[in-house]
Amino acid sequence: MKQNEKNREMVSTVYGNAIASTSTECSCTVQKRNCSIADLAGYETDEIHGSKEIINGIPAQGRKDLIDQMTIDTVGNVWSAEFYTKKPAKKTKRSSDEIMNRMIKLAESKYNCSQIMMILALEQADCENPGLVRAMSGLGVGCGFFNETCGVMTSAASVLAWYGGKGADNEAESDKFLSMLQDLGAWFRQKTESKFKGTRCKDIAGDLVGTLSGMQICGELIFDTYNQVNNILTSYGVDI
């Protein structure tokens, strides 16, 4: 019994030290696409080769070598996308038709304009973040009052912030972030003011919000703005 407790403590130390060497939020890929550390809860310790034998007190040949390999595996997994997202990190490149079809599906599922923008960005990075998507709902329809800035614009700025903003004490805001926001603002202002009355929701969709005509207006704007966000990120050397 004492030996089992010692083994459990040893594995906990190996496992815990590796996790402690990271922040409480992790990266799905190279950029700061954060997933909660709670995602670790779904991982069993036998995810690391040999840990099951150690924890259960089953004799294993070359115990020291096994422990050393466990340590290497643990540290390696902590820095890998697979360890946190439970699936290989991959980037999803969609055609224009695929993006449009996905937008339609999301709209049918009652996501608003701001949420659709963020979901497209998350899916492109092969990430899931329901909390972030939920928070984006507050930006839709001009923050719900029609009189505020279009939710497509504010959600697009949020996507740029997801890539370039500060998210933890040990992070620093990208020195490109402000310039990216300014580029987005200039582009969006020119696009909306040349076609509509301004950048507010009521200037763009007005009373048509929720109607088929309004959906067509907003859908086109989401599509164009999403592509522009990707263009901005790419132009500043951000890997998307």
C-alpha cells in the first residue's frame, strides 16, 4: 500500500511539474488560441506510456528508464496541441462556397452575426471555445440596441485581438495589434459608408434585421469582413 502511494506521488510530481511549466491557458496551435486547462480533465494518466503500470504498482522492467521516458513524454505532451485539444491541430481552409454554406448553417442554428464571425475564425484554427462564442453574443445587432457599432465590425476586431492581444500575465500584446485594428477600422468604414449610411447596425440593416433582406445584407458583410480579417492577419505575417 505504501509503495502504491509512493508511486502515485512520483507520477503526480512528474505530471504536475510539466503542467506547472506552462500557463493556465494553452495554445491550440502556434498562436495564442486558448483552451481552458480544464480540458486536461478528459485525459487519463495512461495517456503517457508506462504511467498505468507505475500507478497500479505493477512491476515493470527497467523502472528508471520507464520513469525517464514518462517525464519526456509528459513534457512533450504538455507542449503539443494534441494533449490539450484531444485531436491533432490542423488548419481548416475552406472555399468561398464552403464558408457561405457554413454561415447559413450557423444562422439557422440561431447564432448572431458576431458569433458567426468568431466561430469561423475558431474553426479555421481547429479550436473550440464555447465561452468565447457565448460572450460574442453581446456584440450582435449593434450590442442589441441597433444604435451601436455593427456587430460584424466589433467581432472582427475581437478576432484580431484573439491573435494579437494580451491574455495572461506572462503574455505581451503584439506590437502589430493596434495597426491591425486601424487597418480593419479604415477598411470597414470605407466599405459601409460607401454603401450604407454609416457603421452602426441601424445604418446598415436598420429595420431589416431579422428579415430575409437583412440576412442577405449582413451575410455579405460577414463574408467580406471575415476575408478581410484574414488578409490583414496574413499581411502582418500572422500564421492563420
